[in-house]
Amino acid sequence: ATYTLGEASFDIGVPMEAAGDVFLGWYTDEELTNKVEKIKIGSYGDIDLYAKWGVSVTYKVRHLGEPLEGTEYVLLKEETLNSFEGQAVSAEADEFAGFTFDPSHAGNILEGVVAADGSLILKLHYSRNSYTVTFDTQGGTAIDPVTEKYGAQIQAPAAPEKLGYEFAGWDVEFPLTVTKDLTVTASWNPVPVNYTVEYYVQKLDETGFELHHAEIAQALTGTNLTLDAPADFEGFSCLEGHELEVSTQVIAADGSSVFKFYFGRKTYSVIFELNEGSWGLDNEFDYLYGATVSAPAETPTKADFTFAGWYWEDDGELKPVSFPFTMPAHDVEIFAQWTEKPAYTVTFDSQGGSPVSAQLIIEGGKVVKPADPVKQGYV
């Protein structure tokens, strides 16, 4: 090759390799100690260069991973590299999923000199990473996390429990091969749970409400449930939309959901039929359902009759009313019963005087004084 003074640095060409030999570079001395790669600017004169050749030899680099069981490391990767006899070589760590190079491992052989028989083997040891599997039970009973080595298999833990729900499984398949830190999430199906419906009725004194009765029903946990206003029941009418009403809520898992409905106490009438009698009171009185009905404060009267009591119809018959009684859930009709008074004849004995007409008097009535009789010779 030739070069020209003043030109840029000149790269030295590489000779064609002979079979089995490896070109190792150009040297300026026969002892092959001063290696050059280019003729630099400023050089002058003829330059003799000497080629250095080596015998081509291979060596191996083995990457070994920590085993899951036992003590013998497993082969992760083996490289066969070209070099030449007597060459000093070294190995560099590689990257493998689930493993980390362990520079302190006693079995590491990170450098060496290439032997003519290709027996040099460099070794790099990798520790197996540990990963943690965490269990998100979504509100169920807690499950401790599991930490295992990369590649290990873990079984499903005992199913968690959650009030109002049935365990439906995990979002991964078990047995699970551990390859990284992982959070496993539980899923649940709601189950039927109890809820209570309470019915409050107006107090008789109208000062508020009191619990009349309660019913137990079921719905799936978490259901956003709305109940229709219930029908009226005996003596009470539903106060739909009352300020204390609870008709909509999400069903609690622990059965604590309580719906509340309120009912007004109905009013009914007691009607007194006097049967041609009379008194100074009204003939109709209103009472709340369940109120106590007492006998009227006044007894009716009827000319020429005696009041015989109050009666009502019972099974098709008129029977005496037993005061006081509790107001039922219907109007009540009460009838006055009368007994006709007996009539008596009052006669007048004038003792020989002029006759005096007799009078027919009803019992309790008054006799009218008749005109005075006359008798001759007498006063």
C-alpha cells in the first residue's frame, strides 16, 4: 500500500486470513510488540509493517441459573465464541427474565486465557428472583401474601368469606406459575339476605306513630331496592310519601336494611237511630279506629214510651249494646228500643153529685182535675 504526505490518516488494510489462522493486527517491529491501526498525518518515509497471526480457537460462556430445587444450577444460555490461542478473554453478564447476576457466587469464572484445545469455559451464576403474590379479597376475609422464587407454582388459597356474598373465584388460573410481583383479585356473587319491612300506625291520641307489625323478606345483597307503597289494612290507610317513610335503599349484606311505612288511623261513625225519639245530642259521632266508645251522656225520650236501651244488629238479630266497646273498622248503627207505657183509667166518685167523666192516663202521666161536680143541698 502507498500513502501521500499531507493527506488524511490512512487506514491499513486487512490481509486475507489463511485457513485456520486469525489475523491479529499490524505491528511496526518484528517482535510484534508495537501494534498500529493507521498511518497518521505527518508520517513520512517507507514503513515496514509485520502481520501477526494466531490460531483460531473457540471458547464457551455458560450462564447458569439458581435451581428451584436442589443445588445444581440450570443452564440458561451457552455461547460459543471465536478467539485464538493464548488470548485473554472475559465474560459479561446478560439479562434473563426472573434471574439476577450474582457477582459474589464462588463458582463464577469471569475471565481466562483461551486454550489451544478450546477447553476454556467461562461461567456466570444468576440468583433466582423472589416475587410476591398478593390477594385482594375485595372486602372478604384477609389472605396472607405468598412469596416464592421465579418459576415456582402456588396453589389457590382457601376461599375467603364475605358476608352476603358467595365466592366466585380468582382472576387467574391456579396452580399459578410465579413470574413477577402480582396482585390476584377475588370476585363475588351476591346471595339472598334478609331485610325488614316495618309498619307504623298512628297512635290513638294522635301524638305520633307506633310499630304495628314487621315482616321479613329477602333480596340479593347490594340490590338497590324500591318497595311499592303497601295496601291499606284493617283500620288504617297508607300515608304514601310520609316524611319518615323509607321505601328505597341498597340491601345491606348483614341483613340490617329496614324499610318503613306509615299509616293513618281511619275514622268511622257511630250512628244512633232514635226511632221517633229525641234528645239534645247529635245522632252521629266520629271515632278513630280502636277508640273506646262509651254510652251516650243523655238518654233519649219518646212520648208514651219508656226507653228500653240501645241495640245493634248481630248475626241478623238485635242484641243489646255492651258499652263501652272498641270502635271497629266500619260504621256502627245503634238503635233505640222503646217500651210502650201502660194506660190506667181514673174514675171519679162524686158521692151522689153530678157525674164526672173518667180519664185514661198513661203510666207516669198526670190526672187532669175535672170540673167540680154539683149536688143539691151541698157545696
